[in-house]
Amino acid sequence: MTRTACILCWAYLLGSGLTTYCAAASAENHAPEYAAGLGTVTVLLVTAAVREYIAADERRAEAVRAERAARLHGQVATRGMRATLANLHQDACCDLWWPSCGLQHASTCKTQRRSV
């Protein structure tokens, strides 16, 4: 949970505590309509705190999933690049630009011409 989400959760919970106290004081002073209104505000504040906590948890889980996907994508790209470089190196001995000008072949080259 980020610091902002934590602060919001605590603010919602402290506000709900304050409104609960005010609702109880209103009920004691024979003001049931104020007590009902403040009780409703208390329920809304607790609901907001729970929602913020769940949203922060979902954001953290999504960040973890995105990091895993990026790491996996990086591994796939690295494997693909290594395979491409291996194929390039394997066939490079037959290309004209190769330093041996096609005269020297690797021992694994399938197009190597054998001199008789």
C-alpha cells in the first residue's frame, strides 16, 4: 500500500470514528435525525476506507503482474536474439563479407566444399 493510500485509509477511519461519536452524542441529546445522518456518513466512510485498501491491493498486484510480464518478455527477446545470432554465426562462414571471403569454413558448415 502506498503512503497516500495508507493516509487516506486512516483519514477515513478517523473520520468515521468522529462521526460515530457525533451520532452517539446526537442520539443522547434527543436528535435522532442527526444521529441517523451521521450514522450513514460513518458507514460511507468505512466503505471508502475498505474500497481504498482493496484498490491499493489491486494496484500492487497489477504492478507485480506487469513486472513479471516485462521480465518474461525480456527473456523471450533475449532467447530470440541469441538464436538469431547463433544462426547468423553458423552461416556466416559462407558469406562474402566474412573475413575469410568464403574460403575457410567452420567445422560445422554444411556447405563446405572439400578439396580432393
